[in-house]
Amino acid sequence: MNNDDVVTPDPQPYYEPVIEPVAVESIVVEPEPEPAIFTTPEVVADVPVVVPEEKPAKSKKFAAAAPDTFADDEVVLLSSLKFEAISRNSRSVYLVQERLYQLGFDGGYEDQPGWLSHGTRRALAEFCPCDETSVRVDDAELIKRLFAGTSVKVTD
């Protein structure tokens, strides 16, 4: 191909586009509120209201004996009943907590299962009944009274 054969196009003039402002009319249409529909309730024949008879509340301190759900070979060791002991998974403490709960003294469940702390001591004090600071958590008579009527044995 020869240079004479190549044709270069003539340069095109560059035109800057002109942007003119255009007025735009906007229309805002507000929705109309929906009409409220009110209906008149039907009148039903008078039906007598039966109010259950209130029974006097039972005191936790005189709760009826809870069912014995313990195994026949369960033993509570009084030596394991230590307030906030290092051992936190004592079967004896767990049995005491479970029995307190069965009798309606649920303060023992505030503590971790198997760890005797403030909740269990408070529940034992309610069971006594005595002051929380004066209750002995390893008192043999108290613990034997707690498990009276069950198959659980209490030993030193």
C-alpha cells in the first residue's frame, strides 16, 4: 500500500454541548386517609361468670411431705455439708438442695447444684425455722428431719 492511497479524513470541528436549564414542575399527591370502619359489637346473652373459690395459701414451713424420689442407696454425708467449700460438686449437697426444693423451699436452687452457698443456707433456715446466720448446715438433727420419711440415710 502506498502512502498516496491512504486518505486522512478532514478534522471535524468539536462542538461544546450547551446545557440549558429546564423548568420541571413537580406535583405531590398526598394519599387520602382510609375511612375508619366501626362496627357495633353484638350483644350476647348474659352468661354467668364462675369465679374459682380461693383456697388459703399453704405456708412453706408446714408443707406436706413431698414424694420420695431418691434411690434406696442415697447417703448424705454431714462432713460434706460445708458452707462455700472448695468442693462444688457434692452429691450430699445436691440431695439437700433437691429435698428442700421438693418441700417448697426453692432458695437452694439459687446456688449451683452441689455447691452449698447463701441460697441453700437461706432455704435451710426457712425449713428450720431460724435465722440464716444461726443455721448450722451440718446439723445432724436438722438434716435428719429434712429427710424424714425418705429412703435417704444421713451419716457423719
